[in-house]
Amino acid sequence: MTSIEASARATGTIERAVNVLREATAIKGKVQTRGVALALWVLRGRCPDEWLVAFWEAAGSDHEIGRSQGVHAAYNGIVRQLRTSGAFSEESTRMK
């Protein structure tokens, strides 16, 4: 974000982080990438650590079924937490 308002920059950063995680849920196989790690870092303090760790562990799982279910469950938990805290709008997390 290039906004001069700190709140707008923060919201934009959160939305980008959530979009990275959303895209990671659609990828088959391991997705332990720098982008996912940075997205989880941005969301620290806004979501319970358990959700962020669950996403990271599920994303790196060798078991495709467990990975898929775990990543989606953790992603949904992260999104629910951010929505209830008012960190971003619902439109920014809609699946495309």
C-alpha cells in the first residue's frame, strides 16, 4: 500500500497476507514458501498462534488429504478471527 494513512496501509497488508494464504490453500502439495511465511508473520498478533502454526504445519504436510483439510480449516479460522476483529472487509477474502 502506498497510502499515507497508517490504518489503510495496515489493512492493505493484512488483505495481501490473507490473499497469499488463500492462494496457498488452492495449491497441491507442499507450500512452505517465503510468501506464506511472510503472510503468517504479518498476521501474528492479530490471530491466535495456534491458527498460524496449524496453517504452517498443514501446508508442509506430506499427507495430501490431511494437508488439504488442515490448511482449509486453519485458513477459515484465521479469516474468522480477522473478520471478528474488523481487520478487513469480507469482500477481500471471497474465494475467486
